[in-house]
Amino acid sequence: MVIRAPKGVADILPPESERWRHAQQTAIDLCRAYDYREIILPVIEYTELFNRGIGQETDIVQKEMFTFEDKGGRSLTLRPEATAGVVRAFIQNHMEKGGLPIKLYYRGPMFRRERPQAGRYRQFQQLGVELIGSALPLADAEVIILCARFFCALGITTELVINSVGDDKCRPGYIEAIRNYLEDNSAELCEDCRRRTRENPLRVLDCKVPGCKEALLGAPDIQAYLCDECRDHFRQVEETLEAAEVYPKRDSRLVRGIDYYTRTVFEFATPALGAQNSLSAGGRYDTLIEELGGKPTPATGFSIGMERVMLADPRLPEQRDFGIYVMAIGDEARKPAFMLAQSLRDKGFSADLDLMDRSPKAQMREADRMGFQLAAIIGKDEMAGGYVALRDMKSGAQENIQVAELEGEIRRRHSAGGLGI
């Protein structure tokens, strides 16, 4: 019997994995340009971290977490998202002592027990950033612009949707207003949203059930309930984004599906994905660090769903180091070819050679199939003369190059013609 992968997880195989590496490296290069540094987190945490951080009434906590007990009876959960883990690490390791703000990026698998569908898996990959320590609207703008630049770099068309969900001073008034509205329209809501109306009415705004979305068309607009400080903060975020030529669209229904957000929330969506069109989402979470036991510290960030990115533009280029293929003509040339390939690798080149005892013609086909732009051919004459026949795989042009000069010749051709090394 063949053992298959569990439902809702996927293998990422070559050459698809090369496209993933290209997209991730693009994001990492941008993060470093903005002076974000990588944090590597555990994939399991104590369940209470997510109960307290994400919120007991969210769908994530109530329906989607993979939770189990260890041998000591403690409840553990495979992380459904990374922000709570970043905050736990920030508090536990007293990272504030290194000075604020702390600018971090992360990448890796997350886990949610959802119904598998296109771009949505039970194990999925996220890449995100967290900016901890700044309450300024400029911090919100920075992370949003960074995210926008990522999609621009990949050539993916997106729409930025933005909103303010207020803070602890002004949000209670809106919660009361939206609860009253929902109670008056409860007959049109799904069963989950009737429960949410009592426990956490803002979650209703995040419901994707068509009947609930229609029932919300006449709901109060949160913008009317924002205090002066939240309204001014939101205005400055919008103005800064527009100054950077990032143009947001305001959506008063956008609240996100996690309880820790305050003030600015946002999503990047793309028309390429139909109904499941969100590529990235995030916002400000000024109270989360205090709620999890730290000192009051403002923060903001976002996460990107990498599966969605891959679906959004299947034309993303494979990121391949083309390098050089070393061909052996005759058995006596196999060891010298092997040692030459090893020498080139030691010098930083991508190099490969035949390990299947193929004929010279078959080796040439393999070099072409694998996308190598150069081939170094070694046979009896080449070994005797201390040179290789260097072949341009695209044009077929070939010339003899002394082994001692091979490294410089490859680099020269790389500089002149953009060959990958």
C-alpha cells in the first residue's frame, strides 16, 4: 500500500520549488533593504498563547487549530499564525533592551484545520514582518509600502484595501451600535453570526457567508465612531501611502479575523484569484504585547500567503543558477570531469555532471534539458593539453580554454551576457 501525504498538505517539487525560492528571496531582499532582521520561531506553542492572543471567539481558535496534549498534560498547538509567537519571543527574551523599534521578518509553515481548496491548505507557508515599538502612522505606512513593493517586484497586480478599527477608547461605542444592528437583523444571519453577535459582534463583519454579507449592507460605518486620535492616525497613514504612490481603497467592513488588531488594518487582494483573492493582510496591534504579559508596546505588521502568491502569477520565473555542466568523453575522463566540477563548486559556481554513465550525446541532451548555458567538455585530447572545450549551449559555439583560465572566462561571459553562476 502506497503511503500518501495527509489531506490538506502539499509537496512543493522542482521546478516549482525554484519559483518559491525566487519569490521568497525577493521578499527577503526587500526586508533587508528596510533593515528587518529574521526571527526563526518554533512551530509549536502552548495553546494559551493563541487563546489569549488571537481571541477565544475567533474561527481560528474555535475551529481551526491543531491542538494536542504532551506527556505532561500541557496543551500544545501547531502555530496557526506567527504574530503571537513573535510577541511571545519579544517578551520572553527581553528584546526591548536592544532598543526600539525592533524590526523582524519571519517565514515558514503555519497550520489550520480548514477545508482544503485552491491556495488554502492545512499546512501553508507564510512570510511576514513585524515592526515593534513605534506608534507613529509612519510605521503603518512603512510595512504597507514594503508589502506593496514586494508584489510590484514580482509583477503581481494588487488592490490595497484599508480601514481603521479604532482603539479601546472609541471602539466600544461602535461595538454597541453594530450589536444593536445585528440583533435587529438576526433572522438574516447564519448560526455562527448569531452567536458572534452576543460574544464578539465585530467578527460578523468578517463572515464570508453571502446572506450575512448582504445583511451587513446597512450596518453602521465605524468611521463615524472613531475618536479624533484614531481618525487623525488613519488620515496620516493614507496621506503617507499616497505620497509614496501606494493608493489605498477604504472598506469600512474590513476588520480582519483576529481580535488583537487596533486602528489600521489592511489587505492586498488580486483579481487573478477570484473569490479567494487575498494575498496578504495585516495591521496594528498596540495592546497585544501587554495582553500577553509584556509592557505596553505598540506594534504593526503583515503576513503574506505564499501559496496565494504562486497562484496569482504562474508565470513567475524559475530562479535557477544555470552555471556550467561538465561533460566527460570516455571513461578515463570521468574522474578529471568530477574533480573539475568539484573545483568550480568550491569557487562558488553552480556546476553539475553526469552520474548515470551516459554517452556524450546523452550528456549533451541532459545539459540542455537542465537549462545549463555553458558546458565544459573533457576528453583524451583535452586532458593531454590541459584545457577544456567550452561550449555555449545556446549558440553551439565552442572554443578551447586552458583549465587555469576557465574561472575567469566563465565570469567574463557572465558579466557580458548575464549567465547565471
